[in-house]
Amino acid sequence: MERIVTQLRQRWPRGQIVLRADSGFSREELMAWCECHQVDHVFGLARNQRLEKMLGAQMQQARARHQSTGKAARVFTEFSYRTRKSWSRSRRVVAKAVLPRLTKGMLCLADRSFFGFGLWQQAQGTGADLLWRMKKNMRLACEQRLPDGSYLSHVYPSERDWRHKTNGIAVRVIDYRLEGIEGAEPIYRLATTIVDPDQAPTSELAALDHERWEIETAFDELKTHLRGARIVLRSKTPDLVRQEFYGLLMAHFAIRGLMHEAALQANQDPDRLSFLHAVRVVRRKLALYPTIPPRNKRAFHDAVLHEILQERVVSSRHRRNSRGVKRKLSNFPLRPRRGTPLPPIDIGKAIRIIK
């Protein structure tokens, strides 16, 4: 970081440097270095019970807005915060209280870093079903073993409540491992509000959690293939950035809609169609569309769908990649520039419920 900052200041001596990173980089050493060398920084901060308590009033405001509008609600605030051990001083924190638009009949999936008693309670209160991955070292005692291998347990808001078994929320816990998968973790743990095994079998829930990672494919389509690699948003104001981002989302939705329509006509899995190929087809045909007379619009649309079907790929449903980083700034191994893709796997066949 010191070498990069030095080079930037030599090239642009009057420029302002702002370092942005996720919560994995909010370390005392890096933040202290930035403050010592006058480098502004904006780092993410992992959720914890102290932060949730400090955001209690904002969460109530977000809940009230959500109930009155029926839409996702966001409330921002800022305060001074210091960790109990790792930080040497207090620092300014800008926080956002969010209550998404969850309703009864939805199933909300989340990664293990999102779990907090307050957030779980609020999400469950919307009436939606929850399926969240949990940290494997979280204390979830087996209170009742179910026939399918899962078990009932409770989560608690504090250590005191855990000791006295008060104010807990009942959850169904699923522990499983992946057999025959190189690099798989020793144990995977899920918690869900669906306590009836007949309504949601363990194997189906475990397989469904792995499909949650397909959102990463959508992020790649938006950031790399649709926007273009190394191309930043052109807008300079928050409102215009938001407008441009919504435009990208609408374009992504339109292309995925065409791919879905094409797959239905050919009775194919949409995952077998190439998003990059579809983007290229739309870009080629878009300039021609205004010249097509109304009576030929349907035929032109069918021709676009036919061309989208011409390129097939291996389904992304069972695709996997080694976890890694491009530059060594964290504990994950370096990702090879042209690594050999890992063979696809069938997650459903590899799941073994731990009983």
C-alpha cells in the first residue's frame, strides 16, 4: 500500500486518495497507517451485537417506514465507535439500518456473516421463511433430534440469556458435509425457521443454500460482461449514478428475459445459454431494430431468440471455482491467472447429513 500511495502522489501530487475496502481490511495496522500518512479510508465493518444495539432506534424507524410503505426501508446515522481490544482509538462510523421487503411466502437465504439475533428476529417477524448459514463454532445445542437428521435448537440475544435459557428463538439446525469434494469444509451448518422436515427436507435445503452462490454469477455479468471490464460509471452525482445503475439492472433483466424466453421455446435449461453471447447478439441487433417495420417485428424478435440459442455452455448450476484473491492482501491463497477450472459437481449427491 505504501508503494502504491507513493507512486500516486508522485504522479498526481494534488490529488486526494481515498482507500475503499470491505470489512476484511478494517484492521488497526492499516487504518493507523492511513491516518498517519493522510490517506482517507472508507472500510466496511462486520456486524456485531454492540453495533446492532447502537442501531436500535434506526431499526425501529426503518421498520415503521417499511410497515407504512410496504417497501424496503433504509435509515442512515453516524456515531463514534471503538472496538474493545483491537482498535487504538475511536473512529467515525456511518451506519445504515435496512429492513428489506420480505413478506410471507418468501424464503430468505443469507451467508454466515449476516447472522445476528436482532436481524434474525426482525426478518422472521416479516412472516418470511429463513435459511441462513451459521458459523460452525456457534453454540447450538441439540434439543430434539428429528427423523431426517436435523435437530431443533434455540438462538439467544446474549450470553446471559444463553446461560439462563431465556428469550430464545426456536430454530431447526442442519449439519452436513460434502463427501468426495476436494477443498470442502469439514462441516456446513444451516439454520431455518421451517421446523417441519416434511415441508422442507434437509437435502433440499442444503442443496438450495449452494445455489445461493449463483448471485455471484449475476454480479460478474453486470460488472464485467454488460458494463465492460475496467469501465467505471460515467456519472458524477449520486442521483445520476443511481440512474445509471438502474439502467444496467434493467438491461441485465431484459437480456436475461430474452434468454429465458429462448430457453422455453427450445425446452432447454436457461443455465445452458451463454450470457456473453446473448449480450453480443443484442448489441448487433439493437441498431437494426428501429429500421424494422411493425409487421416484421415478431419475426425479428424470433430471429434474435434463435441466434441466442446457437451457443450453449456447461450449466453453471454445479460449476465451482477455487476461493482465492488476485493480490495477496488477505489470508486467502492467491488465485492463479489462468488456473485449470475445477470439474463440475452435483451438490445434491455429495451432501451427507450429520446425525
